[in-house]
Amino acid sequence: MKNLIIASTSTLHGGEYLDYLLPTLERHFENCKTLLFIPYARPGGISHDEYTEKVQTTFAKINKKVIGLHTFKNPNEGIKNAEGIFTGGGNTFLLVTQLYENNVMEVLSEVITNGTPYLGTSAGSNITGISMQTTNDMPIIYPPSFTTLGVIPFNLNPHYLDTDIQSKHMGETRETRIKEFHAFNTTAVLGLREGSWLDVKGNKIILKGTLTARLFRQNLNPEELNPETDFSFLEN
């Protein structure tokens, strides 16, 4: 049975890394002594070691050991044997490229589908969808494919921002960008606001947090859906 936490962000304004989610993560990973961390997204260009150390410090608060996937000679075996997995945020183009270059995209999808507890934040959440095409990130590198894990039946737009009618910014809004995506693609897109996450248990995909999420579907008006909504209806 699938068991995922898919979060818009790792850090809320004014908070520490993952602090707002730690009580949820303690329950989510309650049967895991050790977590496998995938540091490939490398936010700000930090090293894999630096990123892993940051995650180790945070998960020590709930008595979890963390090992970086980059330390394995055989990444496939590392993923297959993981008790729990966390993919952190950063650049989605880089993350997807590294997953393909290390030949782990398929095995990662398989173990998640088969029930290995998974946490994704930001880029690590983007990859749970059908494709990475609704990321906000700059294309700093060209991945072999935009196709991602497909463990949920839609795409995500983490860090979703509403249009600010007071702003003098003349560029495209997030809603405009997603409409551009739907000019060529039928996949539904869920805009996840900061502090929101999806709790996936089996076929149920429940919105958590205090905020609504914005659902975009081709040729339909966007919808605001409340916390505790089950998005498994998008499977149809």
C-alpha cells in the first residue's frame, strides 16, 4: 500500500527545516530506524554531503538515522533496501536528470508503489506526479525525459502563489503558466500552497494543512478544494 507525505515546502517562513512537519513525520516513519535521503536536487548548488548533513541534523530530533543515496556504489540496491525514503527540494531538472543517470527512477517508483514510506518536499514532491512539467524551477540541465514517478495520477505545482492584484509585476502568474501547460497537456495540476501537504495511503490522496489547494484541469475553471479533500477522484 502506498504511503507518502508530499509537501509543498520543507521550511515555513520563520521556521526551522521541516519543523512544521516533524510530528507528522514521526508517525509516518515510526517503523523506520534509518532513512535513505536523495540529495540530488542540491538547492543553491550545495554538495550532496552538505545537504545530507542538514537532513541528518533535523531527523536526529525524532531519533532517525539518515544515509545519503550518493554514498552507495549501487544506488538501486540502496533504494530497494531502504526502510523509508526522503527526496529533498532544490532544482527539479537536476533531480530528474540524476535519477535517470543513476538508473533509479523505475526502482524508486516500484518501491514507493509497494509501500516503502516516502517523503517529498518541493522538487521531491514534483517527481511524484506524472511529469515534472509544472515545476517552477529554471532548466539548468536537460533531463533525458520529463516523465517522473507517476505514483499519483496528476501533476503538482508546489509553492503555489496566488495572483497579487496589488503587485506591479508584469510577468506571468502561476495560473497563467499552468494554463500554458494545459494548452498542450491533459494532466490535471494541483497547486499546493506553503504549509500544505498530501497524505497518500493506498488509493487515498488527502489534502492536509489549513489551506485550500487550487486544482487546474484542461478546459475547466480552476477549483479551490478544502483540506481533507480526497484527490483520488483524479484517477478516473
